[in-house]
Amino acid sequence: LQLPAIFGGGMMEEGLIEYLQKYADELEAQAGAPDLEIRAKINELKRAIQQRDSSVKEISARMQEGGVVEMLSHLQSMEQQMVQVERNLEDPEVLRFMAASSPLWSPGA
């Protein structure tokens, strides 16, 4: 499976999601059945990216307004999201997938 031309460019997230969806398509074709777990993980990643993007916009707006207390609250929320990401990285299935795909996202792997 070839990475899309936009992967690593200005639209890295979209390229990554597109790649993962095609990868899941191939896995499902080989298995002859839908892989609900991988689809759920891809959707979770999409949501995390969307939340991150909206969080960055909100933080930027709040900083311009001078809302330090709100910004700290938002940072705590982001920290909780990172805890969830760390939990996912402890999942053996996620680790196997990340290891298998490391040549795509890790320079020099």
C-alpha cells in the first residue's frame, strides 16, 4: 500500500486517516469480514485530531482574550486526553499495529 502524495505535507492528518482506512480495507478484504476494532481505532484517532484542532483554536482565542483560568482548565482537559492516548499505547494490539507501521511514520526505522 502506497502512502498518498499528501501524507507528510500540509494535510498530514487527512493523509494518515486516508492511509489507515485503505489499510483497513485491505485487512478486511484479506479476512473476508469487517474489522470493527480497527475501524473504531481509526474513528477514535479522527475524533482526537478534531478535538485537538478545536482545542488549539479555542486556546488561541482565549489567550487573545486573556482568559488564563479558562486556558488552564483547557490544558487539564487536554492532559486527560493524553492519558487516554497513553492508555491506548499500552494496548498490545495498538502496539503491534504501531510496530508494523513504524517505517511509515518513524524516520530511519
